[in-house]
Amino acid sequence: MMNYQQIYQQIYIFLYLLYLLHLPYLLRLPCLLYLPYFLHLPYLLYLLYFLVIHIM
């Protein structure tokens, strides 16, 4: 059985992969800046989570 953290993690990964696949490489960060605030949160949380996991 997967717990909620794993489910949320997979959702964030899925959303972030969709985000990366649908934007040209050089436009990813600039486009992210123009997203509505509520769309920032999943991507930023996932990036922070990803960095923390790979640093540790």
C-alpha cells in the first residue's frame, strides 16, 4: 500500500514532467515566472523536494 506522501510525490513528478515536456528548454524558467501563483507551488515544492533528496 502506498501512503499519501508517495501518491503526492508521483503526482508532482507527473505534473512536472508534463511541464518540462510542453515547454522549450530555454523557456522553462521564464514561463514558470508567468504562471499564476497557485501553479507555482507544485513545481517549486517538487524542485525543493528533488534537491533535498539528492543532496542527502
